[in-house]
Amino acid sequence: MKLLITTHHRFELWNAPPWFAERLRAAFPQLEVTRLAGYDRFAAELPAADILIGWSLKPEQLALAHRLRWIYSPAAAVHALLSPELAATNIVVTNASAVHGPVVAEHALALMLALAKRIPQIVHYQDQRAWAQQSLWDQAPRPRELSGATLALIGYGAIGSTAAQLALAFGMDVLVVREHPEPATRSSQLAPHNSIQQFGDAQLDAVLARADFVLLAAPLTPKTRHMINAERLARMKPGAYLINVARGPLIDDAALIAALRENRIAGAALDVFEREPLAADSPYWQLPNVLITPHSAALTERLWERHYALFTENLRRFLAGQPLTGVVDKSAGY
């Protein structure tokens, strides 16, 4: 049985380190493990592969994958991988939501805190060596608490569910919008008076109108593309913040830029964009009410250790003929 690892990416961290394949060879001697540093030999190695760890598989490459039975995507979002041709096969696709979810959720809470406490503006004053206590208070929106605020959480997968628990710990009320809502839940240990209420997609507009913070954690599908448009932004409170740690195309950029320029919402924190890297002439760079992070929400020194733990758990299941965890619904796209 052959495992092919091809994770070539321009960003160093997204490439599987050499120790990953070496450790797999030692732990699973029954496997032939091939790790490629690029795509030069990919077409030659693919026909014999039973398992693939990789970011993408083009239709012409899929046609060569005669033995392929399982693809492990190191990403949480797999929209770039799921071609119609792959969706029509029996190849099982699993994603790495369990790897990225808790890390990205931490980043989302850090962005919310930064916006609430006006940290970007404080850093600006620090650069000027200005003791700006009064100025900070005089500016709108003023610094505020997370406690008692309402978080609208769009999407409730590995990121969203973890972010909800963190928000409860800060004393927030959480309104979840998801495709299949469940009854409200409470956390008796962390926040006994705060709840997680769930709503269906049809109630998104009503939830947006109630939120102090809107956190996007939904997958990218044809249904969710540009879900945050001018109409939806108009439903948000003037003092509300928008945070996106999911995928850039969830937002209509032109609509959001206009809303921010006109101060129709308090601000936004964006980790992802429709086109990355974000162009140097993007209006986002110049907006004082925008906090930009360079798609860094999932960065952690423990990344590939987390991948190894998740992949090997599933590999043992695969070799034993047991169901895998993190299986993607190829028809739904996530």
C-alpha cells in the first residue's frame, strides 16, 4: 500500500516537513511512503498511490489515480480540491478541521478583543509616543467589554464550536446560524447565565441585527459566496464589528469597503481575502477601522504535530477498515 505526500506550497509552513514522512515509515512499516518536494514526479507516482496527502488534485491528475481510495487534505476548507470529477468518485476525502479549528478560534477571539479594546488605535498612538487616554475615550466607537455582548457566529464547525465556548467564557451570548440548528445550550461551569442559541440559515438577517460582533466561520460554497453583502451589512448595528477567519469570498468586498468608509459599522478584522496576498492597492489597507492579519489565524509551531496525530488516527482506522473521522460531504462541499 502506497502513501503519497505532495504538499508543495509557496508558504513554508504549509509544506509537510521531512520528519513527517520519516515518522510514518517507522510507525507503519507496511506502507510505502513517498514524500515529494514538488510536482515534477507527481504524475509518475500517483497511479500507484492508495492514499494522498495533498492540497489539490486536478481532473487530469485524478484520471491517473487508478488505485486512490483516500485523500487527506491538510486544509479545513476543501473547495479547491472538490472538482465535479472527484465528487463523482468513491474516493473518501477528509479534511483537517480538527487541526485548525481550535487555533483559528483563538485568533478570532484575539481579533475580537483587539477591536473591543481598540488595540490598533492604541498601537498607532504608541508609535507617536502619545499618551492618548482622553483621545481614545473621545473617539467612537469607545473601548468596550466582551462580557454582556452578543456574538453572531455564522458556521458551527470546528472553528465555530470552539469560538462559541471561548465566547461563553468571556460572558458573551452566542447566536449561531447554521444549516441544521439544535436547541439552545448553556455552560453551567463557565458562564451559567449565558447561552448558545441556534438558528437556521433563513434567520440570518434577524440574527445580524442583534449582534455586537459577527464572526464568519462558514465553509465556502456557492450558497455562502458573498453572503455578507450590502443588504446584510445594512442590517448590522452601527456599533457592530465583523470578523472573518473563514474564507475571503464570503464577503462582498465592495459592499464592505463602502460600509466601512461611511462608518455604517464600527469596523472589521479580516484574516482572509478573495485574492491573496492582498494587493498593495487594496482599499482595505487605508481604512482606519480595519484590522488586517495575513491569513495567519492557523499558524502554530505545533501544526504538523497536530496533523500527524489526526492523520495517524485515521490511518489506523483506514488500515483496519473502520470509518474515518472528518469525512467531507462531497455533494455539500464541506
